[in-house]
Amino acid sequence: MQILQEQISVHAVVTQFINWSKIMLKKELTESLLTLMPIVAFVILALYLLIQDASSVGPL
């Protein structure tokens, strides 16, 4: 009976660790996406401006 209780306890700890790992992975992924989104937007804007005709922009 004690072995079964220990197995259940170990299983509960492992399950909690897995759930915590999933939450942290989602949090880190969200943070990294929030960091990358402005960088990607800036690169897209820079590329868009580079391919524009300079005469349509006007004198700089």
C-alpha cells in the first residue's frame, strides 16, 4: 500500500512539473514572439520602402 502511495505521489509531482513546463514554454514562446514581431514589421517596412520609386517619395 505504501509503494502505491509513493507511486501516486511521484506521479503527481511529475504531472505538476510537466504542467509547469508547458506553462513556462508558452510564456517564453509568447515573449519571444512579442519581441520578434516589431523586428519583422520593421524589416518588412524597410524592404517596402527600398523597392519604392524614389520619385514618388519626393525630395529628401
